[in-house]
Amino acid sequence: MATPLKLTPKAMRRLGNGHLWIYQDELTGAKPELHGGIVEVKDPEGKFFGFGFFSHESKIAVRILTRTSQLPDRVFFKERIHRAGLKRKAKTLAHTAARLVNAESDLIPGLIVDWYAGQIVAQCLIPGADKLCEMFAEILWEEFNPQGLSFRNDAAGRELEGLPLEKLFWRGKETPEVVIEEAGLKYMVNLFEGHKTGSYLDQAENHIRASEFASGRCLDAFCFQGGFALHLAKKADEVVAVDSSEAALSVLEKNLGLNRITNVMLIRENIFDILPEMARQGDKFKLIVLDPPPFAKSKKDLASAKKGYFELNRRAISLLEPEGILITYSCSYNFSLSELLETAQKAAADQARQARLLEIHTQAKDHPVLLSMPETFYLKGLVLEVD
């Protein structure tokens, strides 16, 4: 073990409250040769503070693994993965999908593990996790007995850590596409080409909740492969599903066939272009879902993100029937729940309409939020009834 790194006093308040990240300017003694290793950290008085993954490339120098004196080894990580898996045991069925390990929220920074109907797709997002990739694969194979295991190490965030983007098949039956079920509906998922590890599992519970408000004519904006549209179609007269991706709509078309759904109309178009056109044509909807990609990937994007969310919500509200339902999401950590509430209120006022808050949504329970780390609370949504 290398010489311990030492914290500066300014880091202690945040870390004392349970936060797991230590930034480069909050450490002394950091060296490039420690990159990707597990380092010991001491507090400003020289007392033991914890062990964590070190990165020389990132602004985040250390991600804390434990505050105990036990040096993290294979037994340590196996226990963490086992505990995470126990919490999701009911979801690891032959036809279901679930997140098994959610990085910091399960106290294994940099490791994402998803289950898709017997296939495991994992991501090692930081150097410390990447160096242990083979060990993690072995533990996951032992714990969950999957049919196959792959790594989707192609997330853009790896580049910020000085890591290459790559996709690796590790062991078992290589299955590029699987069919999963969600509340009785079937979805086709491409494990090697889909977003994230193949699908947006963090919205799974919200897909179901949204369908409870569906009636009449509905609009699913940024529909991707139909997570919301398929559920809305069960209760709606018609669902209009809009996305700019031809590939995503192609999968949605297959999903409609899998479920014998015929009341969904697909439109390939940029939503910011089609909403004004719908308004000119006098289109009206009983329910609209807005689930855009992140507009604020960093704090410098926040001003433009606010304008984007405002414009999107104001145009959607203009298309709602009286007492229509707007379900609006933001998956940008930097755009807070309070900012989403404020934006929705201003968008309603812009259209001279009143909005009632019926529900607040967040990410699915298998993507838990660590209260000491606001960064883990990224997905937030509002269900609004608009007069």
C-alpha cells in the first residue's frame, strides 16, 4: 500500500455527512502512479479516514469505498455485490429486467450491473472499477448464474477518466437481443447497441404509473423504443409516439408487434419542430409525456437547459385539453426538482393555465438515491393536471 493521501480541511464537512467523493484540490500527496488503485486516505489530523478508488485523470480524485480499516479485497466486493443482489432478488427472473448494482448507491463506485432476462450487462466507469473488471465478472457469475455476461464499457464518462470506449463479451451465451417483460408488456432490448446498458430501467416504474392516467388521445414525446407509449396504449384511444431516431422507432414498431398493439402512431421528427406544427393544426391531447435526454450535463449547461425545459413544457401545455395531464421529466442531476417545479409553473402561466401537482416521480427503486450524495438523485418527474 502506497503512502496515505491526506485530506485538506475544506473537504471534511461534505465528507463528514457521508459524501463519497474527494476532489483533486482536497488532497495532498496524490501521485499519477496511484491511478486506478485503492488508496488509503487520512483526515487533516493524520487519522485514518477510509479507503477508496483513486483517479489521476478525473476532477474526482477518490471515491470512498469504506470508512472501516478493512482493506477492500475480493471478499469485500463479493459481500457488497451479494447484498445489492438480495435487495433485487424478486426481479431477477427469466423474463424480467432490473438493476443489480447501482454504483455509489450500493457503495461500489463506478460499477453498474443490469439484468436482462438472464443476461447480465455491466459497466466499469472509473479506473478503479475497470482494473477489477475480471474480478467483478467472476463474482457476478457466481452470485447470479446468468446465461451470459457482457461489458458495455462505452459510456462517454469513461473518456473523462482516461479510459477507452469498448464493448466486451465475457462468458456464456452471447445474445445481442433479448425480450423482457414489464407489467405484462414485452420489450425487445439490444444489449450491445441500446442506450445505457440496453434500456432505460430507471423509468420502469414510471411507465406503469403513467398508464394509470391515460385516456383519450395521448402523446409520448421522445418516445425512444416505446417505454411509455406501450403502457399508455392499454388505456388510450390513440397514442402518438414521436422520436427523431429511426433506429429507436424501428424497435418500437417491433415492440408493437410483440404486444399486438395497433393504436400507436409513429412519427419520426424533432419534437421541438413538431410541437409548434401540432399547435398550428389544432391538435389536442388528453395526456402528454415529456421524457427528454439530459439538457444539463454540467453546470455550464444550466442556463440553456432552463430555456429548453421551459420551451418544451410550454408548448406541450398548449396542446393539452382542459384538465389534461402533463407528465414531465428531467434526467439532469444539475437541474433540480425545485427548478423543474418552477419551470412547469412558469410554462403553465405562459399559457394562462393553472397546473395542479398530482405526483412526483423519481428513478425506480432498484436505482436508489443515497441521501448523502445529491448526485445520485438525477431523475425527477411531475404529474400535473392542467386546467
